[in-house]
Amino acid sequence: MSNFIQKERAQTSINIDKINAFLDPNHEKTEKLFREIVNDPILSTPKNFYDLTKAQQRELSARKIERLSAYIDNEDFDEFEERMVLLSIADPAVATRLAINIHLFGNAIKGNGTDDQIKYWLYERGTLKLRDIYGCFAMTELGHGSNVAQMQTRATYNPDRQTFTINTPDLKATKWWIGGAAHSSNHAVVYARLISKGEDYGVKPFVVQLRDKNFNLLPGVSIGDIGSKMGREAIDNGWIQFHNVEIPREYLLQKFTKIDADGTVHLTPLEQLSYSALLQGRVTMVLDSFRQGARFITISLRYAIGRQQFGTPQEENQIINYSLHQYRLVPYLALVYLLGPASQRVIADYNRILGELYAGKDIKKTIFDLKNLFVSSASLKSSNTWLTSQLIDESRQACGGHGYHAYSGLGRGFVDWSVQQTWEGDNNVLAINAGRSIIKYYQAGQKGAKLGVDFLYLTQKFDKNLKSDDLKSLIDIWSVLIIKVAQHALLIYNGDWESVSQERLLLSKAHSHRYLLETFYNRLQSGDVSGEEKTVLKSIYQLYSYYFIDKFAGSFLQFDVLDSSRLTHIQAEIKRILGDLRPHLVGLTDAFKYPDEIINSSLGGYNGDFYNNYFTDVTNNNGKGDKAPYLSILTDTLTRASKDELLSNSRSKSTLSKLGE
Amino acid sequence: MSNFIQKERAQTSINIDKINAFLDPNHEKTEKLFREIVNDPILSTPKNFYDLTKAQQRELSARKIERLSAYIDNEDFDEFEERMVLLSIADPAVATRLAINIHLFGNAIKGNGTDDQIKYWLYERGTLKLRDIYGCFAMTELGHGSNVAQMQTRATYNPDRQTFTINTPDLKATKWWIGGAAHSSNHAVVYARLISKGEDYGVKPFVVQLRDKNFNLLPGVSIGDIGSKMGREAIDNGWIQFHNVEIPREYLLQKFTKIDADGTVHLTPLEQLSYSALLQGRVTMVLDSFRQGARFITISLRYAIGRQQFGTPQEENQIINYSLHQYRLVPYLALVYLLGPASQRVIADYNRILGELYAGKDIKKTIFDLKNLFVSSASLKSSNTWLTSQLIDESRQACGGHGYHAYSGLGRGFVDWSVQQTWEGDNNVLAINAGRSIIKYYQAGQKGAKLGVDFLYLTQKFDKNLKSDDLKSLIDIWSVLIIKVAQHALLIYNGDWESVSQERLLLSKAHSHRYLLETFYNRLQSGDVSGEEKTVLKSIYQLYSYYFIDKFAGSFLQFDVLDSSRLTHIQAEIKRILGDLRPHLVGLTDAFKYPDEIINSSLGGYNGDFYNNYFTDVTNNNGKGDKAPYLSILTDTLTRASKDELLSNSRSKSTLSKLGE
């Protein structure tokens, strides 16, 4: 059978090294780390990865973490973090399980602890080197997630003993979903209400030891495994209840809140900064959207190029040649391409702003920047985790029946991904918060306030005729939509933000689209790429803008940013660009340079020989000709005695005649 | 803590019995069967259902089938089928595993066999009573799914021995995805190319025995388990290869194709009818959309009513009171309500038309009706399995973090559901086929041809001013959109149907919306319901139409069916109706009358006490305080020796000085 992928690869005219360098400025490091991961006997993904039970997944992830501890002894923290990100493409659960300790636990201490506390808990004890302490992050309760201020766990100060007593007052206050709590953690940062002298000072973070050196639970600590989940089964999420667990006064993380020996509490107005470090999860999810999106779109596009169906019996058509199939997949490829630079931008912003925060120089400017980052990252996290979920689902459907097979990787991909829409800020909550801020920024901008760089566009003036052939107008058209929706929202706003929640959601999504377009446009203009590669990347940029204009056509038309004829023109342009991009699709997926072990799909291998790969994987993992372990149930059913016999003929005519008169 | 569900239930003013009777005319039978299922010790869902491994799921489903064999000995086939449908709400995989035998295998024989063949294979041997034969349906191959005509398995006739030799010519021709093949089936209907006297007569169905009485594979039959899937792990899908497997001439199913002893083949022009019986799967999926949709929207709405978040600390707001939350869920409740009557209509059509087909009276009319049913069912199956998938995903997200827990039922619900978009007609393929037919019907109607009842609207004239307060106009507005899109498609059609595939997709979706609205409208007019219940059902009907108009606003505006101000009005109407429906949401979900064992969700129980239910389920299934079975990996990591010690100090200064100069 013909191997279309190799054939098209041989004919590719674009230089994938150049494209790869455009997408990933860090590409040399990335290639080095990929090589180390896929050649490591424990870190590489085993062939039976998709067949493992929950218990097996958990053991394997513990083994991978043990293996990573050997790497962390030999490298700096930045490289280790990069290794985790790349490892997480093929195995997101293990990266989460580790991030619970070094990011969530670690950042809670970095963001809330004094310098001495950071030094002790993270460095002296060895936490960040995976020694001694394995921490977890005990914030969420059974009854409260998004509404952090309403957590009900209590930390009551005892001035006589200079201790806090941690208590779970009722079932709803049970700490829930706590990653690592079920098995791996011996310490936690617990978010609890600080009560001193009868006064409730709100929710503060405390370090609480959960288990002793032998991993026996400390007295008063009650923990259980929360059990099975939709995905990421390798993570040992647990619940925790505290019954009079006493911790020293010094275990309160005291950067923003201090308590004297007598129980006098000192709060600082900068407490709003205490959650800043948690932004890392949110911005990382934008990067995850890029990294995971690239993996899954590669699978579905390679399959679409290699798979034939219909057409003539002599030469069936490759399914990617069907225009609907192109329309279903290629815009998501464009999404992934735009997410590359956008994720790098938001992470660079995060690193710069948090660096300034820890340096503590211009605190007013830092707070201003942080607030902007909160808004942009909320919009980007929510919009792009949603879109990536759609990308995976569409990729799965585009692989037809085989997409439903575990070895396509797409089913597991979907269920593992789904939590991204919910954790570290529920997408809808984040999006409507971002949308409200955008409306407020717009209002402030109108009154002459200076806006952050991500929101400057809210005060710009735009040409009335946004020309379709002008690359910059493909950003501006979104700016105009956002401004008009913000104006409309203010018009129908009835004093309750609830009255404009749908408009807020729309604004958040549109802001993300605009952000991705602007970032990509600037990168295109920067001279990082030229020639045919630049032409192709321009087409990707155009496709992205046009495709999402079409998706949001209702709003564009309703708010008169476009008219119908322009929309019809845009729809035709989409078809044209899809045709232009068609010959480059192999190159554009190869350009991600993901090793097969990272793609981990029987359908998406580099060699394009997916029928053989798939059959080999299926037979290697499942054997041939085995009988069911429960065979007797099947045979007993099919060979069971007749109904009369089974009932001992007790309803037969002859019996009934004996029982009658 | 307050139990809002019970409180709101006590205040419900609508009569749920009346609503239930409206939704399900067969409700007395349904209630009887539900009672039998949930009280049966084997058929009811075990508490640890979501924790079972693939191996355990398969054994449990075999046990359930064994148990069902006791029922089938005592009831007629219609009641048994109804039992399967209701059982499948909580456990879709077991119903599929059974349907493979009695529907797919059974219908292939009913649709293609002579009367004698039907009598022998299905009745005399006992197949439909789950005796002796367990059949599977071997159509799909590794290389071909939707394109049935290109299946490559061969059945070559040997006139000397009056037999066929079945062969799998290459890897791509391996039968794949065959449900029941891995373990449970001893016979198959195999679709293979009939070759006689060197001529290829195309793909025909043959009965082939796969396993002997002891379930050993017959010579030449090679079978394996295809392994793990995204969902429905209880089904033992397998692959089959045939190597010179000889079957008697009589095993060809000969209703439409006959072969003489000498190998002369007789085809009939009515062969197009041979796939009619397979429509059962497709129309059943519309019913599944109703039945499963009701289950999942009940979970998310009960949770939304019971869960509080934000608002004031004294009394946090129920999350259903947030307008965005209503907008996310209540339209899907409306979808489920409209799917009730629509699914009953399409199933009634199917039963009537297939009845007429088997009776064989007016074959020309039957073919006309069948063709219309193919189109409507393709549109309904694709649109509503997509929408139900969105319903489940939105429900999962609307339950926040707890929605991601296995015991919410929503994760399993999603993965089990996902195959519905793909099997028995890939949704995109079905939808664009339906869309093409709609364009052709429109064209034919313009030329005066008589259209089927589902498509009469294509020739109607509509008032230019579709008034929003007129219930009937909420159907007509969709008719107008469909006609305008069909006109537009004909305008841009370039001779290749590919050029209008997106328009065809849109037409298919719009046809389904119109069909649901029309059916519900007629039911509302029929006098089946009155009073406050009718008022509420009218609101549901309006919400459905308005919500999807807003979702398709781009098309409605582009094709000038609406203008912006009317759209703005409709958006305001949606908010108003959501408010009107708010007090009735408990009643509207209770009205499905699903027992808790069918809902099978820690979050969606009738008593509304979901925190306690959830905690109890978690601790019962997962214990408390257990250490990890792999504890030593964790402790070995945290207590490992220092890097220097691990490397035997071989890189220490003192060692290096020994090794140096």
C-alpha cells in the first residue's frame, strides 16, 4: 500500500528546521531533553501504557518520579522544569503528580513564606531536590473550590502553648481533591481560617505535617484516597480531615500575616499578592495547550494524509483531500501555531513580573502588572484549554473508529486534558472575571487612564474599512469587536454584573484570539523567518483569524463589525487558504519535531505506516486467540437447559394437571 | 446544611406525572421495567461500578447477559428490547454487547436472509433467545469503515464442492472492531466480496462459524482482542482474519443474491434494501440521546440547585441562580425534552416502514419512504449524538471539580457516549449525505416533485415577518433558513459536491432542529397536556428555538432570515425564559422518573444530599488511611543517599585528587 506520508514528506518544500526554530526559540534544549526522555528506560512511555490499570499507573508514576530524582541531583531547577513540561506531553499525570510537590507546595511557600521559611522548607529540608519532604497543596474543600475565601478549615491559636489547632468543622470542610494526599505526601500547605482571640482573620496558609517518617498518619489526621477519576488516574488525589492537630506558631507562613506570641495578628495590605505564585499553573496551561495541541493535531493530520476512503476503487481519496476534513482539522493546526509564541509571551511576562515581585523594587508597578497578567492569563487559560479540548475531540472524531481505540492516544488525551478546564480556576469563572475587567479597563481607558500593554488596544481608534488583505487588520477587526461588545455590555448592564455575563464570556474569548494574533503578527514582523516559510506562516495567521471570525460570525454581524458580503468573502478565503496549506501539512506537523515516543499513538507515527504499527501494537499487547477468562459464563448461558427443565417441569401441563382438580 | 433540592421539590407547582406521561407515552411499562432492573441483584449497577478494571467490566457484562437470558425465556421480544434500552442508560456497554448479537447479527440475517434462513439461524438454533449461537457482525475492516463497498475480504465460490472459501487478502482487509469477536461470538455475518467464475459481484453477507462448541477457533480463523478503548471497555471487540475458511453455499444470505450450484449468480435490483435493517441502530441513537441526555442533565441540574458558591458568606448563592450557569445547562434540558417526542416519531416511522418492507406490499412507496427515513435519521443521529456529547461535557464542567470524579458518572458517560458520533455511520459523513439530499429535495420540490412528509416544508411559502410570539413561527424560521442555505449552496455549487460540504453540514443540523421543533409543537397541540404543565412545556419549546437561533446567529444574519435587532430581542427573550423556568427545574428533572441506580451518580441522587452520598461512596469504595502498595518507591526516593554517596564518592574532591596528577 502506498505511504502517502513519506511521499508527501519527500515533496515538502518548506524547511522544517526553520519553522521549528520559529515555533520554539529554545529548540536545541528541547531536542536534547526529548532525546534523554525517550531513551531513558523508565521515563519513556511503555508500549502497554494505555492498558495499565489505575493501580499500575500509580506505581509507574511513582517509579518515574524516583527516576527523575536522579536527574534533579544533576541539573539546575530551570532545566528540570523544562524536562517536566516535555515529559508531560506524553504523560501529563506524572508531571502533575510532581508539580503538586515542587510547584503547588513549593510556590505556596515561596509566595507566602518569609525568606527563612522558604530556606528551611524548600532548601534545607530538600523538598525541591525530592528529598525528605513531599508536599501537597490543601486548599480546595468538598464544599468550596472557586470561592477560596469561604474555606472552612480552622486554625485556632492557643497563646498558652504558642500553637495552632487545625480542625475540620464539618463534612463540607473536608479537604478534597488534594493531589498527593492519598499516598505520597508527608507535608501539606493547608489553607485554613486563622482564628485568634475569637476573631476570624480569614483564610491563611499553614504548613502541616501529615505523615511521619514511616508514612504513618500523625494523630488527628484522617486521610483517604478519593478514588477513580475521569482521567489522570496516576495522581493519588485524597481527602483530609483534621481533628485537633496541633502545629507550632512558626508553621504559619508569615510573609503577609504575622502573629505575635500573645495572639495579636498583623495583616499587610499586600496580601493580595499571596496568590501570585499560583499563576504559574495558569500560564503553564497555555504552554500545555501548545505542547499537547501539537501532539494531537499531528496524530489526526498524519492519519488524514495516510488514510484513504471513497473516491475511485482504483485510487481512493486521501481523507485530508475532502474539504470538510481540512476545515475540521487545519484551523486547529493554526491554533497550535499561534499558541507557540503566545505561550512564550505570557510565560515571559510571568517570569519577569514575579521576578520583580520577589526583588520587591517598584511594588506599585508590580501590582499594576500583576493585575493585568491576572486578566490576560485568565482569558488565555480558559479560552485555550477549551479550544484544545475541542482540538482533541475533533482529532478523535477525524480518525473515525480508530480514533476511539485507546492506542490512538486521543481518548486518554481527552480525559487527561479535561481537568484543565476546571482546575486552578474554573474556566467560566475565570472568563467572566476577565470579561468584567476588560469592560472596566475599557471604561477607565475612555476616562483617560493608562492601560497595561495587553489592553492598550481598548483606547485605540480604528479605520472604518478594515481591509481583508492587510495582515494587521486581522488583529484590528477583533479589537473593534471587543470595543463594541464592551460598549453594548455597558448599555444593557443593569447594575448587576450577572446581567452581562454572556457578554463578559465573549469578551474574554475575543481577547484571547486578539492576543494570539497580535503576538504571532509581531513575531512574523520580527524577521525570525523569511521566504516560503514566512509565506506559509502568514497563511496560518490568516486562516486563524478568518476561521474564528466565521465561528463568531453572529457577533461580528450583530455588532456590525462586518456585513454579510464581507463574511461570505471570508468564508471563501478560508477555503482558498486551506487549499494553499494542503501541500505543507506533513511539513507543518513534522516541524514540531516530536519523537514517536512522545506522540505515543499507533496512528500518528513518523513512518506513516499506521496499519502495521497499529496491528503490531494490538497483537503485542493483547495476544491472539485467547479464550475469555470468564468463558464458562458465556458457555453456560448458551447451553443452559430449557426453561421447563430449569424450573423442574413445575409449570408443565402434566405438573399443572397434578396440581389442579 | 440546607437541602435546596428537597425544599424546591416541596414547592414545585407542576405535576411531574403529567409531564412524565407527556414525555413517555409508554411510561407505565417503563416504570415497571425500571423497578425490575434496579431490584435485580445482578442487573442493578454495583456500587464500585466506576472502579472496575477492563477485565472486571467484561466479566460483569457477561454475567448481566447471562442474567438477561433468564428474562428472555419469559417475555416477548419487544419487552426484552425495551428492557435493554432502559438497562443501557446506566450501563451502555452491556446493552451494546447484547445488541451485537440480537440486533446487528440478527438484523443482518432478517434483512438479507430468506425466510428459511431467518427461521433456521435466528429461531430454530435459538439465537434470539440467547441459546446456542452468539453472533457478531463482521463488516468493518482495518482499512475501510464508511466505504462499505470497498471491503476486501473475499468469498470465492468453488462449484466442485459447492462451497465458498473465505479469505483475508491483506492486513487492511482484517475485520476490525468486531464487537463480540474477541470472546463471546461463535458465529458471524461476514461481509465479503462474492467471487464466482472469476467475476467480483461486490460485497455480500455470509454466515460463518468462528468457534466450535468448546469455543475453540475453527481452522483458518484467526482472532484477537483489539484491546483497550476510549470507553465501553466491557465490549470484547476483536479482529478476525480468514485463511481458506470453507463454508457451504447455503451460508450465503440469499434474499437479494442467489447463487446456483454451478456458480451462476443472480442479483436483484432491490439489493439497496439490504442495509435497511441496520437503520435500527441509527434511530435507536436518537432515543439514546433522549434517555442518556435526561440522565446527565439531571445530575448537573440537581448539583447546580444544591451547590452553593459565592454570594454572601451568610448565605452563598445556589450556582443555578447564576445566569451563565442557567444558560449553560437549561437549553440542554430543553434539548432532552424535545428529543422525547422526536425519538418516538422516528422510531415509529422506522417500525412502520420496516413492517411494510417485510410485508412486501407497495414496494415503490416503501422505497420512497425508506429513502426519506435514511435522510432524516442521518440528520437526527448525527446532530443529536453531537449535541448529547456537548450536553455531557457541559454537565461535567458545570459540576466543577466534582464533575471530574468518576462517581459523578459524567466522565464515564462522556467516553461511553463518544463512540455514538462515529459508529453506524460517521456523523460528518451522515450529515453531509443528508445535506446533499436536502439540496436535491429542494431542487426537486421546485420542479414540482412530491416530497416526503419530513421534507414538505421545502416547498412551502413563508410569511416575510416571522413573529416572535407565534409558536409556529419558531419552526418556520428554521424552514426559511434551510431554504435560503439550499439556494445559496446551489448558487456556489461548482459541479463538485465537495464545494458545498459546509453548507450541507449546516443543512443537516438545521433540519434536525426543525424536526424536533415541529414534532414537539404538534405534540403540544395534540391536547396531551394542559394547564401550567403546558405553559412550562411551551417555554421549553421557545427556549430551544431561540437558543439555537442564537447559536446559529451567524447563518441567520448572513442569510438575512433575521436582522440584528431581532437577534438582540431573542437574546433578551432567552434570559427571560430562563428566569421563567428557574422554579420548575427540580420538577422538570424529577419528571424523567429515573431511579437513583439508573442515574448512578454520587452528585445526582434524588435525596439531594450529595455531599454525604459522595463521601460515603468514596470511603466505602476506597477505604481510609491505607498506605500505597508501592510505598517503598516513595520512601526510597525521599530518603535516598546523597549524590556523592550514591556515586561512591567517585567524583568527590579527594577521589579526583587521587585520579589527577
